[in-house]
Amino acid sequence: MIDTNYNFTFLERFLKYVKVDTQSDEESTTFPSDPKQLDLSRILVEELKELGINNAELDEHGYVMATLPSNTEKDVTPIAFIAHVDTSPAVTGKNVNPIIHKNYQGGDIVLPNDKSKVIVYDENPELKDMIGFDIITTDGTTLLGADDKAGVAEIMDALNYFIKNPDVKHGDIKICFTPDEEVGRGTEKFDVKKLGAKYAYTIDGGTRGEIETETFSADAVEIKITGKNVHPGYAKDKMVNAVKVASHFIDLLPKDKFSPETTEGREGYFHCTSVNGNESEMICKFIIRDFIDEKLKELETTLKEFLDKAVADYPGSSAEFKVIEQYRNMVYVLKDHPMVEEYALEALKRLDIKPLQTAIRGGTDGSRLSYMGLPTPNLFAGGHNFHAYTEYVAIQDMEMAVRAIVEIAKIWEERA
Ligand SMILES: [Zn+2]
């Protein structure tokens, strides 16, 4: 356990990192999506070098990688801790002015520079466990960026802890700070081999105690509906309007099931994200989500049946149905490596933290990394209300995340 004499450094780091604008860009086709993310990556490399980790480097794609070398005789499996430097495109991350509300005593938190932005006590059940905590918020005009700069700061502090306490044994600890997680491209140029870890943990979750080992499995479906276009003046008994076929198809979809707005928990869905085109050709895009791969396929079959019905109702029209694999539930990988989760649970137990194990209705970088050969569950970083002006994080929860990272690294050494 980290002793009480250790001077934690995560707070000053975090307050520094959130002031660097690292918003990623959904529209961009370059990598990283916006080079301003590298402003923080460069600072991190410098700080790693100041810590004495001279192998720290920023690669040409914007990934920071470094290794804290093993200090034990044992042959310890190298593990990695990963966080992302970018912030959500949803809310500006420019000129972030973090505010620390010391010794929180309950009630709503009004953000001072835009009083219409309020962290409402009744809507944030975690707040009741934060009485006496020091809570960091924005001033109401920006994002905070605790997602995921809290994770970045916590990993940096854990490294600092090991360096300041060389008698605490650990194996090779690899770290990676990625760009573009928020635009779904965080693993696009991720060099798993170069990182050199066997297992990893993303520090990108919310509430204290979160360990996420299950994500959705995800496909996209692209449907092309082709009609029969004829000059409208001479179209009688000839024209088949693709716009009408597409509308009919969308209208056939159930209103009470199979969609994001009608499902929760472990239920899957298909979700139409766009319809575009004209009378000769329409493109309908869908995303398909479920926790079980077979059910994902069933949803696709069901969707196709509605499409076939729509096309049959408009003789002369035709359709193509293309499935594009996106990512898979990481649990299928992690179940073959149970110690990855087990050691994290053991770390929480030692810290007297209640584990929160939920299945994420979404993906993480870990879902892709797990299938790229690096099994990677997601752990809490402490933040709340991600992607919103009302984002907040408690200093005490960040400290717990640092302790959890340290403890996990120690356990991998002990069990080697
Ligand atoms: Zn995140």
C-alpha cells in the first residue's frame, strides 16, 4: 500500500494537462485528427524524461510510449497502462479554467461563469458519496477533460511513485498515451508489438471501483436501395422511386424494440444513423450492437428481413446489404486471461474499494486492443458527466486510481 508520506503529484499534473486544448476532430481524415493533441503528448514525453524514463518517445503517429524497467529478479509479465490525451469534440476544451470546490457539503454545484450550468445533486447519485471530498469542475464554459486527462495524470503519478520508492518491486511497466480515442480512432496506428506489453489496462472509466471487462460487439450495416428512374413526365407504370422504398423500409422497423431508445442493460439494437440519396439510389446507414456475437448476427438477419419486405412491396426495386465489422466484446478475449481482471479485483480489495463491474453499452480502445492481441479491460479514472460542461472529478477518487494502478503493478510482480 502507498504510505502516507508519499507526496502525490496527480493534481498539479492534471491541472496542467486540462489547460492544454487537445480536442479531437470527427471530420478530419488526418492522423492524429488534430495536431494540437501533440502539444500535450510532447509535455508528457518531457515529464517522463524528467522522471528519468529516458526511453520515452512520441512516435510519428502521436502515440507516447515509455517503459519503467523492472526492478525485480523475478520474470514478471510486462503490463501496460493506457490513457488518451484527446478530449471530446462535443464541447470545447479551449481555455479550461478548472475550479476546486473544497470539502463538498452536498447540494447542487453551480458553475460560476455560466450559472445555467449546474451539477444537480439529485441527478448525480455519486455526489452523495463525495461529502467532504474536493471536487474539480469547470467554470461552466468548457469541458473539464477529466476524460481522460485524469487517467493520464494518474498513470504519471503512479510512475513517479515507483521511481520515488525503488524498494517497491515491479516488473516492466509500459505506458501509452494515445490520440483520437474520442473519435473512435485511438487504436488506428497503435503498435501493440512495439509497446511490448502482454496485458494492459485503460484508465478511462468513471466511478471509483469500475472495472469493465465487457463491451458491445459492434457492426455497421450499409444498405443501398436502387429504384428505377425514368423521366417523371413518362414515368407511368415504369418508375420505382428509391426514396419511397427507403421510407417504407424505415417505417417497417419496430417502434417498440430493437432501437437505442427502447433498449437498456444487456439488450442489443439496430440504429439508423443516416439516410441519403435520391429517386434512383438511397444509402441507409445503420449501427448494430449486442453483447453476444450470435445475437448481433440475429439482429442483422432481422434487419435484412425488413429490407426484403420493403423491396418486395416495390417490385422493380433492389437492395444490397453490406455488413462491416467494427469491434467485438472484449470478454471473449479476456475470459482466456482471467488473471488480468482477477489482479485488478485484488488491488481494489486491498484498497477497500467496492468493485463495480458493468457491461459497457459502447466500445473502448480496449475492445479493439484485446482483438489486436493485447487483452485490455478498462478501469476507473474517477471522472463523471463525460463530454459535458458539467464534467467533474473528485481529488480523492483520483488518488484512489493512482493507488489502484500501483497496487495492480505490485500484484503482477508478487504473483510472478
Ligand atoms: Zn475517455
